[in-house]
Amino acid sequence: MVKSDIEIAREATMKPIVEVGESLGIPADSLDPYGNYKAKLSMDYIDSLADRPDGKLILVTGINPTPAGEGKTTTSVGLGDALNRLGHKAIMCLREPSLGPCFGVKGGAAGGGYAQVVPMEDINLHFTGDFHAIGAANNLLAAMVDNHIYWGNSLDLDERRIAWRRAIDMNDRALRSIVGSLGGVANGFPREDGFDIVVASEVMAIFCLSKDLDDMRRRLGNIIVGYTRDRKPVYAREVEADGAMTVLLKDALAPNLVQTLENNPAFIHGGPFANIAHGCNSVMATKVGLKLADYVVTEAGFGADLGAEKFFDIKCRKAGLDPATAVVVGTVRALKMHGGVSREGLGDENIAAVVEGVSNIARHVENTQKFGVPVVVALNRFISDTDAEIEAVREALLPLGVDAITCTHWSDGGAGAENLAIKVKELATNGTANFKPIYDDDLPLIDKIRAIAQTIYRAKDISAPARVVSQLKDWEGMGLGHLPICIAKTQYSFSTDPNAKGAPNGHELPVREVRLSNGAEFIVAIAGDIMTMPGLPRVPAATKITINDVGQIEGLF
């Protein structure tokens, strides 16, 4: 009988987190333990690492996700374990899971099978409280904005132009658009409002892009909460919220140290979604990892068209990171779905569908290569995959000069990813990486959106209403034209149609709205029907999550 992820995690023999820290040379008094198996690093220790040389940065990204499964986080963990098995010092830098997907449709995000980070239940639930701190800071600012208006509005905020929304870390479509302050004069001035999920909050983005506490406070103060009647921006620092927000986030900003099933170190810190935010773990965790290890394996959210593009164009650009290589993850089963096979037919050999579906992974490989980063493909092998199907993938990728390496880390742990680790080391150390973002800082904002749409999504062009074009020009007039773009769109396709599988070409990218994340220092372009507050599915995962008679969690995966 195949064991579930949570059963495998529950049987793990974990080391005390102090011992995991010692394997990296971290003194015990530089860790702030949260129980026996997770801890935060002290800020003083982080500061002491400044003069150390950096290790190699490896990005793990993937194809457009399907119900067949790809295993991006699982591959990140398996690759890190494999590098350690080969005698290298490797750290995984991953994102924290959001409660929304855990109780919604996606489930947890701690890897799977024998390539997991543990303690799995803690990581997938409240962990060290980082997300709660981010939501509290977000909502403190919202409360202070409304309070400022209630007590006289000396900043002349136009209630019709409040830009700051509330946040909650749960899928809840009923909160997308609300009217607040009902119930009479004592409750304030009624106005339209709304909630985003915490992972889409600008506070999350700031948290993940800040280099230290001072930088975070500066960014929080630069949040634009709204505009006056003559459309002048009003900042969080003018509402005097930045100090208290920084206090709420002070402890959370320290990276979280945990371990894999094979007792190798992993930093799990921050967690913006890639379909509605920038999709990367914190800059702080990544940079600390680079000071402590020979190799840092990090992941970007969803498909490479979203996660990898934002990792390169936003995170690496802003943090000065220089990635050495990238791994694009896929499965034969998922490629069959991109080739038109239904979920029920995935167990049957279908080379024609594989060849058709390879167009998706090939597109992601080509796109990643455009950033000047060498690429290898990791194929997570399922028992139903045939040798002929795997060979079809390999042959299809040969013209791109890319190897497709089969991996079995789900069932075999790090041993099942050793061939991948050998190839990653080769690519990371051969000196061929020449990283460069795909657009320049001084390109007009509308042309940055167009560059992503045409270069990465292979769209014919973009479309945007006049108000969006005007808004972008206004921001350029404010001196913000240098900011990068963060496109929010469906993760299921290169287009904005989630049903357009494979590698569609010549479509149009409709940009319906743009939002300025002035503190995070990027501009969000919302395309198609994507929502910044997801809803629950017809049968949420929450319906299967419970506690059994001996006090163990069941149904979490």
C-alpha cells in the first residue's frame, strides 16, 4: 500500500534543529527555536555573514500546471538532498504554504513522498506565524487609513480613491468586494472595500524583497494607500503606520530553518503566489543560504512563464542575484494533458500526445534560455510512464540542446535525483551562465508589459483600456517608470485562457487593470479573469482534514 505524504512525514526521524544548524556552522545561540524542529536565525548572525563568498544559485521552475501533477517543490527538495548525498553543502530555499490552498484545492506545499521538508503539518499550517504577522500588518494599515478619515482626514484622502485593501490568508470569494463601515456614524464613513489573500498583499511582496529591517520599514512607508481629490498620492508613512507595521513584522523577517526527511537544511520563508504576485521566497533567506552553502536550490511559483519570469525580472534584478542554472520540471502525464489527453486516459501509452504536449515544456525551456541561464529538464517518473514516452520527450528537446533527466525522488528520496544533481553541478560550474533580464529598466511601462507578453507568452500584442494606459503614464510622470512589471494571470496557460493548453501563439493579452506596489517597487498588471482573492472549490480539501482518535492530523497533503 502506498503511504500518503503525511504518513511518510510522520514516520520521519528528525534531528533537533540545533543539530541541523550546526551542519551549516550556525551556533546554537544564533537560533531562536520554535519547538524542537524549527527555528529562526538571529539578525545579528545574518549580519555577520556579509563578507563571505556566495555559493551557486539554482532555480527550479516548471511547466504550466495540470491536474496530472508536476512536482516542482518535490523536485527542489529531491535535488537538494541529492546534492548533499554527493558530498556538497546544499540548502533549499522554499516558500511558505498559504492556508488558502491547503484548505482549498491544491493542498500543502512541503514536497511529497520521500522528498519532503518537515515538520510537514507545522509548515503547512501556522508554522512560525509569519503569514499571520503579514496579515496583521496589512490590516493595521487598513484600520489606520479608515481611522484617519474618521478623525478629520487632515491628509484630504479621497474616499473614492482609497487604494489599500484588507487581507486574509484564506480563499473566500465573498470578501472580494464589500461595503464597510455600515451601522451608523460611530462606525465611520461607508465605502466600497475588498480583501486580497495574504499572499497577494503588497506587504507580503515587501517582506520577501526587503534586504533588512531598515529596508523593510522604508518600503512599508512608501506604500501608497490612496490619493487626494487632486490625485496626489498619500503614503503609509503619512498615516504614521510604518513604525507599528515594522514592529509586527520584526520577528517574522528572520528566515525559518527546518530540515528534509534526510535531515538536510532548508529555509522556508515568505510565500507570494506567482499567478497574482511575484512568486518567490524571501531575498533574505536566499542571500543567507548563498553565504552558508555551495549550492542554493530555490523554486519559483507555478509555470516558468509566471514564476521564473518574475524570479529573473523582479527578484534577481532587485536583489542583485546571479542564477547559475535552472531546472524545468515536468511529467510525461502532464505533457499528455497538454497534448489533449483526459485525466482518465493518462495511464495509457500515447506517444503522439506526448509529442504534442512537449511543446509546452519546450516553450518554457526556450524562455528560460532567453535570460542567459543554462537549463536542464527534470522528468518526475510515474510507474505508468513508458520508456518510449520518455525517449519521445528527450528527442523533442534535443534541438534545444537540453537534457531530459528522469527522476524518482518521490519514491527514492535524494538517491532518485542524483543524476539530476550531477547535471546541475556541471551546468552551474561550467561558466556559461550570462544572466540578463528580458527588458531594460528605462523601457516605458506599457512596453515592458508588451515585452513579457510577446517574448514569454508569445502573444501577438497586448490590449488595455485608455484608463490603464493613462495610469501608466501618470506613474511614469511620478518618476516610477523604472519599476518592473508583475503580471497577474492564469497559471494554466501561456494565454489568459486556462483551457488553452500546449504552447499557444498569436493571442492577445488583455490587461484590464494595473496596481502600483510602490513599497514593493513593482507594478502589477492584471490580465484576463484572474482574481487576487481565490474562492474555494466545490469540494474543498478542508472537508477531509480532521484529527483522529489519537490526536493526529488526517487529510492534510
